[in-house]
Amino acid sequence: AEDGYDLWLRYQTLPESYAKDVNRTIKNLVPGDINDPTRALAIEELQTGFSKMLGKPLPIKSNAGKASLMLLTSEALAQISNDVDTAKLTELGDEGYLLTQAKINNKPVTLIAANSEQGLLYGAFELLQQMQLQTSLKELNHSSSPKIQRRVLNHWDNLDGSVERGYAGSSIWDWWELPGVINPRYKDYARANAALGINGTVLNNVNSKAISLDHRYIEKAAALAEVFRPYGIKVYLSARFNAPMELDGFENADPQNPKVRQWWKDKAKEIYQIIPNFGGFLVKANSEGQPGPGDYGRSHAEGANMLAEALEPYGGIVMWRAFVYSEHDAEDRGKQAYNEFKPLDGKFKDNVLLQVKNGPIDFQPREPYHPLFGAMPNTPLMMEFQITKEYLGFATHIAYLAPLYQEVLAADTFAKGKGSTVAKVIDGSLDGHKLTGIAGVANIGHHRNWSGSIFNQANWYAFGRLAWDPYADSQTIGRDWLALTFTNEEQFTEPTLGMMMRSREAVVDYMTPLGLAHLMATGHHYGPGPWVSDLGRPEWNPAYYHKADKNGIGFDRTKTGSNALAQYSKEVAQSFADPKTMDERYLLWFHHLPWDFKLQSGKTLWQGLVEHYDHGVEEAKAMQQTWQSLKPYVDQERFTDTAQRLQIQVDEAQWWRDASLAYFSHVSGKAIPQGTTPPK
Ligand code: GCU
């Protein structure tokens, strides 16, 4: 059955003509020293792939023969051939690889070359991917290396098996049975991630329990780390800042308390004794009720540095989150993180990354990029994207997120003049940082298909690809994913790609058009709730964000309002300053405007709003129609599952539109124009 379990590693039988090509080019395999565990996995994966795609594993040879597939480290390569440009290889660093046709001992071979076993594993996965995409092997001459160092999934998984904002069933980690039971799924998880180049995973929720740092839980994490290590994936843990109090009865967790500092050093030592390649800690401190250094009047830098100091002897890092806002702060929530962290620029130890969400509020369908990007040149900033779709319809709606990720990565901060994109901030090239990182809040659960829906798998895949190369293109990624997941046939991939590429904008249109944000119902964030205005924490009320009344709508973040605009560089601030000329996708994020404000189309704001909502509904319907037309190309199981979800999406797009417009019509006194989709 096509249940989606295999993700992008399906290795379907290749069509005859292409299989012939492969058989001519690769006849046997020279594995090299398979005592190396990583290389052993590369060989195992290649044999799995060849067996499934071509019907049989490759015969093994000890030396290059005609049409061998060889895996060689640059060192080994230099000894047996000078046909390959090893200088080029050196540039590929620790994790890069080269795939090429070469001559070894005068024999034509297909070569995977890298500076490390890890690079060879990535090269093997890439070869298998290219074969699934039916790329001509003769033309293969492809080198690649990651532009970002730490490419990390963040699991918001709790120790009781629940997943915060998880829509694919409960956690894949069975904390009860670990470390004794190693579910084979852990290995498949590692394979799927290694195939994308993801090299780190934070196992537990940012809202973490101190007990995850207890010895018994470290042993459980160690068992997972053991499975992941040869795949090049490091384990990290979310650390609760007051763990010394909760685990060992300390009176405080003050970073200036020498006993507390020592506790963290001892804890780090204990962890590294059983997880020698432990990655480090992820910390949510003084945010949404979590403990932190602020409880003792200390700064985020002091808190982060204490943990960094403990991890430093072992090469560990701290990923300190900038997702900080307080109900006691009357300031615009969207400004608070910048206010808090900007003055700390340069105050963090070298092994600290500041992990910043893509936008200043919280993973909305659309937000402008976070103003901290470009504002802290002396601190390496790590990107935090959300893969799980907390605010974009969970696992039921289709929303391909690569265009969202790309929009943020490509945004120009102008921090060092034109071209200072967010991608350049986080890949370290703008400010010369060596330690770099990107995180994605995982959408993985124990659902058979991992992500709750087939199309949600695309977001995990796209995150991995963009983490490797933040300049990659969301269309290419989408097309590759479709070919790997369904079929290569263009009659299928082109219309489906079109549908994916428009899907996120459709969600923006029917949920939060024209720069609106956070209008979702309280708590679960599913479905519309723009009318909610009575929650204890004002900044959790949708009304706080849209500020709609009979005179107008939108959040004034210009000089006359919160002046959040001033947190951006002059150029960016200017580009958003004038509602008459700016990019209207961000209009109501930055401006409070009268309902009769004239949009660039000449229509009034109210008319424009109605049109966007209507358009969102039309787009959902169009996706549904497209999918119906693709039935001949898709197996029954995945066709039906997707079709059912699209029916929900169409119904709920309508729900969003009707409910939102009914509410806005009520507060504005404006009638919903005739001829637009009537409420059901
Ligand atoms: C959002 C989300 C929370 C999560 C928080 C975070 O607010 O709704 O569930 O804990 O982000 O990123 O820390």
C-alpha cells in the first residue's frame, strides 16, 4: 500500500530505458572500508536503492573495474588518481561531496568523492535521489556542500508522548521503552533526515520538563543518539533553566550563583560521558512562563553564557531562543524581542547561537522578517521556521511552506547595503560567522506517514533542502519532492506543483489577507476567531492584532503608532512607510487604515479585503479541482486521503471567509458586496 511511510526514499522500479542507462554506467560497487559505520550505512542504502529500483543489488568488487561505482575520500582518491581536481574537493569542507564520472586505473567509473565519510553518505543519498529523478548518470557532474552548519529539527515532543502543536499523532520517541527498545523507525527517521542533510535533532519540547536532564532520560536520549550518530545526526536537548532547583533542590538557578554554574558543568560532563557527540542545549527562557535568568535580574546573555561555559570543553553549543515577550510589557509584542536582545549584541560566548523565529510575532501565514536579522552583527543568529502548521490549518489544509521560507530568506535587511539578505545573515557570510544554524519545528509524529498528510511531508523535505542551501528555489524543491513522492510524469508534476506553489498564498488570503495576523481562535489556533478580545493576556487576543473598529483596521507600527518600523534599517522602514506605495501584502501589519482607504488597485480597503477572502476560497476550490483531474496518476490511497483533506480545506476556507467578513462587516458597518460567495 502507498501509505507514505517511505517518504522521499521510495526507490520505485525505474522505467526500462533509464534502467538500461544505469546498468550500462554502473555494473558493480567498490565499497572501500566498511568498518567505518557511516560508510557501511552508505553502502547499505545504495544496495537498498539499487535493489528496489533495478531489481538486484550491485555485485561487490574490491578494486575499480569497468563501470564501477566508487566511494572515495579525497585522501584515498589522491593516492589512486590524479584525474579528479582535488583542490575543488577541498573547498567542499567536511560535509560536501562530488558526484562525477571519472577515470580510475584508466577505467571509467562513477565516483562519489568527499573529504569525510559523512560527505560520502550525503553523496550516496544524492546519487539515489538523482536516479529517482532519472537524471542521466553520464551527465552527472555535481558537487555540493551545505551553506549552514547546524541544520536542526526541533521536536516539541513531551515525555508523556504528546506533541505540542503536533498534528501527526503522538511522539515517535517512546520514552517509556527507551533505552531498551530501539524501534526500527528511529533508523528510518535518521535515513530520511540524512537524505536531506539534516544533522541535528532536539528531542524534546522547548517547554521542557527538568526531568529530561535526569540521568535516566539522558540514557534514553543516548540510545537515540547511538542510532543517529553514524548518520551524522547529533542529539540536542531542550533544557529547563531552573533544572538545578527542580532536579536537585537548589534554592535558585541564578547564573551568578557559583553552585548553579557548577551544577551545569557537572551536568554537561555527565551527558558527554554517555553521549560523546552531544550537540548542546536549546533554551526557552523567560518566555510564556518559562523560568530564566530574568528571574534573578540577569540578562539573557548571562543565562546563555553560563550554559555555554558548561558545554564549551566538549564542543557543545547553546541555541538560545529570542521568542520572548511579556504580558507586563505594554510595548507592541512584535517589538519586545528586539528591545531585549539588540543591546546584548556581542555579549554572548562564541558557542551561543541566538535562535530567532522568522517573524516578530509567531509563525503566522505571513509576517515580515524578524527585525533582529541584520541588527545583531556580532552575534550568530539562527533561523527558526515552523514546519508543523500551527497557524496554517494543521495537517488538514495543504500549504506548501517553501515559498514562505524562501520569502523570508530572500528578504533584504539592507544591514550592510543592498543585498544583505536574511539568508546571508544566517549562513554567516554577511558578518563573517563560523557557527551558523537553522531550525525547523518538526511536523513529525507516529502517524504511518510521519507528517499527518502526504503534502505535509513536502514541508519537512523543503526545510531540509533550504537548510542545506538557503538560496535554493522552492519550485525546484517542490518538483523534486513530487517526483520522489508520486511520479516523474510531467502531466502530474506540473499541475500539482502549480497547486502547491499557490497553496500558502491561498491560506493567507482566506485567513489573514493584506498583512493581518493572529486572527485564529484561541488556544488551539484552528479556525477563525477575530472577535475574541477578552483574554487575560491582551497580546493573545486577535483583536489586539487587527484593531478593527468602525473607523478602520490594522496595527499602526509607524511613528504614529508603536514605531516597530524603526527597528528595521532605514531602507526597509522606508519601503513600508507609505501605505499608498508599499507592498500591500504587509499593509495592515504596519498601518491602521480607514475602511475607505484606496488600495493600489483603486478599490477601497474593504472591497480589497472581501476580494482577498473570496480569492482564497476560489483558490481552495481550484486546488480541489486540480487534484480531481490528477486521479489517473495517483494511487487510490493517497488520492483519496488528499481529496478528503481538500474537501475540508474548501469548507474551512469558506468558513474563514464567512466568519471573518461577518465580523468585520459588523464592526465596520460595511455591507458584504453582492455577487461574492454567499455564506452557506
Ligand atoms: C507558540 C506556540 C506555543 C509554543 C511557542 C514557542 O506560541 O503556540 O505552543 O510553545 O510558540 O515557540 O515557544
